[in-house]
Amino acid sequence: MRKIVIRTVALMLALSAGIAFAAEKPNIVLILVDDVGYCDVGAFASRLRNVPVDKLYYETPRMDELAKQGTMFTQFYACSVCAPTRASLMSGKMNNRMGMWDAYAGVRTTFENTNKPMPDGCHILDNRPWDEYSNNGKKSERGVTIPLAATCLHDAKTIPQGLIGYHSAFIGKWHMGSHNHIGFRPEDQGFEETLAYFDGGGSGYYRPFQAYAARTKKWDKPGAQLDPQQDYLSDDVAQRVNVFLEERAKKHSDKPFFLYLAHPAAHGPIESRADDLAYFKEKAKTPGLIGHKNPEYAGLIKGMDRSIGAVLDKLDELELSGNTAVILISDNGGHPGYTRNTPLRGGKSMLYEGGVRVPMIVRWPGKTKLGTVCNVTSDVADIYPTIMEIADVDYSDFKADQTTDGKSLMPLFSDLENSKGDYGREEFYQFYGKLGYQGFHNFATWASLRKGDYKLHYDYQGKVELYNIAEDMFEKEDLVKGNPKLAHDMLVQLTDWLKANCNKAYLPTPNPDFNPNGKLPYGPYVPLEQLKASLQTQYK
């Protein structure tokens, strides 16, 4: 507790210094954590559950402290899985504009590898859906199929490419470049310095670090040898970032930096440091603690939190905090196999709140207010324009581009309730093309629209659900029967928007091989027009 008080006082002094530095370009540190659920972070779980942080089983003291030093965004949406969030984050576009509707691990069936001709508007690293989307090649298990999927970030001006005058660096999980493929690596997308990275869907936490989902034995770029060498991944990441920060402070203090830390934790495999595991095994015996109790996962979360804390401490030590904006986000909801997002419904791979509502914190001394909360709905596409405005760079090309979706969150830093209406988004579209992890849910290919207080879910098999999130954030009371007109109108808006704004090669189409008498794991297939007509009948 004494250390937290000292750091808070130090930050208050840094805040005063930050005001003095107002004429200088601020440094920007963007931290994206992996698979960390809304209720995995104490500051957010405490508010949602209405209990003190010290009553929670999981511990994230440094992220909780960061929340007290800045602004928590309590209705911030990411995508339901990691790669789409990363594509949207870097581009300011809805992920499906680029065909990024899933988390990809392999590139075996790309047009490049199979020497097949590309449809118009597609790219060499786009691929046909994997075998899991078909039944012996006939795709007969569902009424729709997705023609193509994108495996890389393409046709987008990324954050570092837009940050004129900044030195940009990246470390961690990229998951957008198709495994060190030239042209799609971090260094090909505007980053001047890559401290260490891998492009798969997971990494072991003990040496040798392995990107299991990428099927590689080592990281694509493991980074320079550290002294002393760290044996645990979260500690390794923190040390590499801190070496970078020391270098910038000593030799390049005249030029601001943008650091994108895509932290590997808390993605599986779930491996905590031995001392953290022992601590949480003992803590699990304490009666009355709130929340999911998985000692291995709790240790992994604590190690990630400590890693982030080490970076924040280094910013303080180097007297950089006063002129550095720190943004912390999770890439999707917590994985249902490892944690629980309760009382939010669902988790990773689902468009329910537990899968897409994620912790988000902004700390920018002199601009954000200490210990404040913003309940305005926003999403990951907003990070690009927010960073551009923080950096005070010209991003008029972004604003003029009709294929971009994000709006700057800067007005909300001083107007937490958006009473002036300067943050102009009220509609948020989501699309998830995969069938979902088996056993997690019974939705097939899935889309949703959050419009004002209401949220509509549409399953391309023909399932519709409607919720008033302002009154029912836990999505317990389906309102379709009571308000079929609103459900119909939002369904039309959602499907029309996707059709108008996304390449048809990446969107579901009716499956000519569908067998309605065969195995139907996602329920009977109701074509869209038939579904709309059914809703119309209910209110006419």
C-alpha cells in the first residue's frame, strides 16, 4: 500500500510536469493484453460486482492503480477474438472490411500457396475456409458458408504509418502478418523497430518460448539476448520494453515515441510462475473470496500485471510519465475454458457482452482526470483516431475515408458523459465468421449491432435476439417477441450495412450443398428474407 501511495504522489507531480510539457509531442504507449476478461481486472470486476478489490480472488494491483490515475471506459468493445481486434486497432476500420473475421493460425490454403487465382478485391494471403467449415468438402452442416477469409492486414494505413514525427516500436503478438511473411511483418507496416515478436495464436511462457498456434519452434523474431536472461515470458517482455525506454530517454529524448506492446498474456497455454502459482493455491483456501478461482490462471494474470507495472515504473524512473499517454485494452473477452466473465454473458468467440466488452483505461496526465469513469459506448476502431489526435498529427485522410469507422475518444477525456455530443458514434457493428469453439455456444456465423441502448444478435442460421443493454447488460431478457419491429429494423440495418460495406467474398452466402435433413448442430436454417418476413408478421 505504501508503494502505491508513493507512486500516486509521484504521478501527481508528473501530472504537473505534464502540463508544463503541453507544447511537446507526448509519447504514446499502447498496451494490448490477450484474452483478459472484463472481470479478470480488479478495477472493472469490483465495479461490476459491487465488492471491494480485496475481496476478489484474482489480483491486478498495477492495472487497478492505472485506472485510479486515469479514466476507465466501462462500455468499450473489442472483437470476439484476437486477430480481428488487432486489424481494427491498427487500421481504425471494422475488421470485416478486411475480411478479418477470425483468429488465424495457418496459411496452408492461401491463394499464394495453392497457386489459385484470386477473386477481385482479395489478396495473395487470403484463403478458403479450413476443413472445419465443411463436412467432407460438401459444407452440408449449415445453410450458409463463408467463401473466403483474410489472414493479414491489408489495404490500410496503420497507426505507425500515420504517426509522422514519431519513432514507432513493436513487441509481442502481431497475429496479422501470416507468420513472418515479407510485406506483412511489423517492420513492413510502419514500425521502425521490432523488439521481439511472433505471429501465432499462443506462446509458451517458459524458455524456449514457442508460438504453438503458428507451428514454429521459436518466435519469428525472438529479440536480442538479455542480461540477465529472463526465464518467464512476462518478465522477458517487461525487460525488453524497459531497455527500449532507457535507450529512448538517453539518446533520443528529442523525438517522441509510439510503443505498441501486444502482451502475450493471458493467452493459453495457462502457465504461471512457480511463486505466483503457490501463492494462489494458498489464497484459494481463504473463505469468502469472489470470482472464478483457478490458481494457474490467477498466477498468469498476476505475472502479466507485474510486467505492466514494471513498464509503468520505468516510465516514472525515467521521468517520462508526465508526458506519456498510456492506453490499456484487452483484445477480447476471457476464454471460457480458463476464466469466467460472470455476471456478463459469454466469453471469447461470442458476441455477447462477456466476449466483446473489455477493460480499457487511458492515462494521460493533464488530459485525463484522475480516477474517472466513462460509460459512453465506444470500440477498438476508435483507438487509431484517438492516437492521432493525442499526437496532434494531421489525419484528415482518415476522416475523409468512407471505409473507416473510428472516431477520436479525446472529447470524452474532458466530457465523460458526451454531453456536448463531440464523440459522434452510436452504432457498432460486429461480425464473427467462425462456428465458435465447440461447446461454448449454439450460434453459428454471427453478427451483432449495438445501437444506442439496444443490441441485436443475428445468427446466419436464422436466430435473432434483442437486448436493452442499458437495463440488461447481462443479456438475460430477450425482447424480440415484445418488440419485433425494432428487431426487424435493426436486423435490416445490420445486414444491409455489412452487405454495403464489406467485400462480398468475405461474407456468408447461401450454401447450395446444405441438407436440411442432415446433421443440424446450429438448429434449422431460416433464410434471411424469410426471417425478416416472420418478424414483420409479428408486428403488422
